[in-house]
Amino acid sequence: MNLKTILFFLVIVLLSTYAATVFDDQNPDETALSIPFSETRSVMGTTVTIKVLDTNEAHALESIDRAFDEIYHVDELMSSYKNDSELTILNTQGHLDDADPDFVYVLERSKYYSVISDGAFDVTIKPILDLWGAKYSPGGTYMPPTTDEINETLQLVDYSRITIEDGSISLQPNMSVILGGIAKGYSVDRAIESLKLDGITNGFVNAGGDGRFIGLNEENAPWIIGLQNPDKDEEAVTRMALSDMAVATSGNYERYFSDAAKVSHISDPRTGYSVQELISATVIADTAIDADALATAVFVLGEDGVEMIKGLEGVECLIITDDKRIIRSSGFGEYEV
């Protein structure tokens, strides 16, 4: 969600003994003449970096431009801050005809994540987030909402009441949607697919921590991504070696409605209360949209989120509990170096 924090990922280029062993059958000439090209821009309320390896500078930069165009496209459709976005129109009018297929896809996909997480992921949570945000904004009480306020607002939170039919989308009265926990991941996937269409086989797109990595780095090894230590900004809790995979982290130690109140910006759609059980949840998946949405779901579910991940093929997770225990799904260690 736009209020959702994705931890900062340190993308480190190194050739580990593990990587050299696993990838020694790769043809070194495939990337020997490739040069890294990268660009960083501010979009979707975060910093986005696209890096590619290519033998031709003009082709590389044109490919990066086209990949950014995909991110801009998603932002134009799904931003909560643009008055003319399809998301804003849907929230304002409660109905949208001839919706862009990308918008429809993300909403349909969001309902899938809601189902598998038993409602821990729900894009209709916006009224609850607005309620909490108003309390801890200038003019607010700087006190939590009352139980009655939360229970009343929860009546507007129900992913199953989003109606999608023949390209038209409808919401129940007074409901509203926020896509910050899924749109960024989808934009990363769109950008990666654009790079692939341009013939880029090695590179990554990192949107504020939602990252997807294809091929190998400059050293002909997997991309190495460090997960920030919440206590020490310059240290990593672990490092992951990824090739043709995506990773995202959801956490509560960077953004708050109020620094004094220390209220998590992520609320449980089922209860309406802020989530406090975890410091962070990191998910590795095939696509960034999966990693993004599932990281939010795991963060809300807490340790139960690890059990959910066990039932999903090709998905792994690592959580840091509020008492700083680190818990991994059974296959997460296969990606660590």
C-alpha cells in the first residue's frame, strides 16, 4: 500500500564461492563484453533504479526508458494521489467503465491474495487507513480510534464486494481501494517484461525495495541483495543470491502515523488495528507482484504467515518478530549466501 514500508535493499555486486560453483557452466563470453548501465528516478512515491548489462549504450538507455514508461503507466492508473487516475475515479464515483486491462488485472489478482491469506491482504482497507491517519494528523486527537469507530469503518472493508464484469468495476457505497501493497510490484514486473522484449537478459528493477532480478551480474554471478538490519542501517541481516526471482519486504520501523505514538502504518483488514507482531516480513517469489502482496499478507499474519507461505509453490519468506527472532520458511536458506 502507499502507506506500506518496503525496506531498503542493498544491491551488492560480488562473486561468492557459492555463485561461482553453481554457475561455472555458464558461458563467460555471454556477458564478458556487456557493460552496466543504470538510471534512478523518483516515481510512485519512491526511488526506482533500473540497471541492465548490454553491449550497446544507446540500446541499453532506450530499453531503460521504455521500462520506466511501463512504471509511469502503472502509476498513472493506480496512484492514490493523482486526481485523474483510474483508482481515484473509482474511489470517487464508486464505479468505472472500460477500465484499463492492467487495472482490472491488479484488482483481480488482489482478490486472489485476499482469498489465500484469509483476508490479511485486502485492498479495500483504505477507509481504515484513512481513519487511523486522520487521528494522527494535524487536527486529529493523536489517540487511537475508538472501538466503535473501528467497527463501523470495518463494515466498508471487504474485498469480495469489489465487482468486476466486462471491464467495468464497481464498489459498494463509501468503500474505497488502495493499491500501494501491490501496484509497485506489478510495475516492476511490467518494467522487467519490457526489458526482456528489448533483448535484455541481465539486469534488475528495484522500486523502493520491490526488486526483480534477471540473469546475472557483471561478475557472471547471481545478484546479491542485502536485507537491512532494523537496528543498524549499514548492516544486513542476511544476503540473498537471486537470478530470475523477485523479493519484497514489508516492515513497520520506518514510517509511522506518529513518531510519538509509534503506530504501525500497516493495519489488519480483519480487525482494523495496527499490526505490531513483526518488525519485517521478506518474501521471495517468481514475480514482484507476488512478492509485494505476499510480504504485506505475511506481515499482517505474523508467524502464521510462514505457514501460509509453506502452502505456496516457489515462494519463501523470512520474518523478524517484534522480539527480534528471525524465522525462515523451509526453503529460504537456499537463497542465502
